[in-house]
Amino acid sequence: MDGPFVQTAPLLPYPSRVESPVAFLDRDGVLNLGKAGYVNRPEEMKLLDGAAEAIAELREQGFLICVVTNQSPIARGLWGPERLELLHATLQQRLLEVDPRAHVDAFLTCPHRYEDRCRCRKPSPNMLFLGHHLLRREDEVTASFRPQLYPADERTVNWWGAKPAPPHVLDLMVGDRNSDMGAGWAYGARLFRVSKTIGLSQVRDRLSNADDPGDTFQP
């Protein structure tokens, strides 16, 4: 199984998508409550308070929204792409029910286990670079919410060097784990770490501050 699954929604109009910053968001523990043994069914998808409103505010500030998540149940054979489609459709629906502006442009999902040594699982930054390329294309992205496998970029990360410069100075990554912070660091994004029981709302005020450099992280 090569590369991450990609689900894209119809892109909303932006003055210039090429020049728009991207907010990369982890899923479980950032947008919804995580669950021991994975979130396996739509009825287990419970939004964290304030997540929808925080996404809506990011959109109002001109951010593209890209969810990047590791979901090894797929490689473990617990469920497949059809379940992934249903889970993310449920998450998007519940976000929009709270705030109609809480639109997610793309969901990128690594289906692999840690031991698979794939090129897309966080802390690899490759899902972030893929999201950057997909969402900032000059031509219109074909919307398809049915998960499609994409080849993963293969970039060499110097974990002992300096944090690289991001494609856009305001690009950011929000997560609750070291793997999220590592992926964001290797991409060059501003990093915001949250508690898995509070999620995105914990840093809502900071995300709106363009002068906030984000949290420090040592790979």
C-alpha cells in the first residue's frame, strides 16, 4: 500500500490559493475526542468543544484547512477506505452543524503502521508537503471525498539541522503528539501543541496572532 489516502472537498473561493497559508490539523485530540482502540464508527466521532469555531476563524483569516492523520486500523485490517470515507464525512458534517464556515478543504490519511516504514506516516512531513502541493495548485482541484491513494513524496529530513523554512511563513501545524510536532517541524510550520482533551480551542487565540511563532520543539 503506497502513499496516503486523500479526500478533497470543493475548494471555496480565495483571493489567491497560491498565496494562502495552510493550517495543517491533526484529527484525534485536535478536532475530535480520541479513543483507545481507535475511532472506528461514526457514532464514536465526538467533536471537541470549540473546534468548529476555531476552524471557521482560520477560514475567515484566509487559511486553507488540511487535516493530516495517521490511521493504522486500515493497514491492520480492522476497516477499509469505505469506513474512512464515512468517518470523515461525519466529522465534516458535525463541524458544519456547529458553524457553517467550518469547511475542511482536504483530509490526508496515512493508513500504515509504524513498522511498515512508509513515507507518509507522521513524523514524516510528506503528507504536509502533499497537502501544500494539492491545495496551492493554480488549476482547480477535482473534488473527491472518496479516499484515493496518492504517491507520497520522498524528502530527506535533517533531524539534526535547523528547522527549515516553510512554503508560506504563516503555515501552521496543530497536534497533540510528538509525531505531529515532528511532521510540522520538518515541514517548517509554526507549531502549536494542544491537550488531547481540549484540542484546537486551546490555541484558538494564538492562531489568530500572525506574530506568534508557535511552540518550540526539539526533534
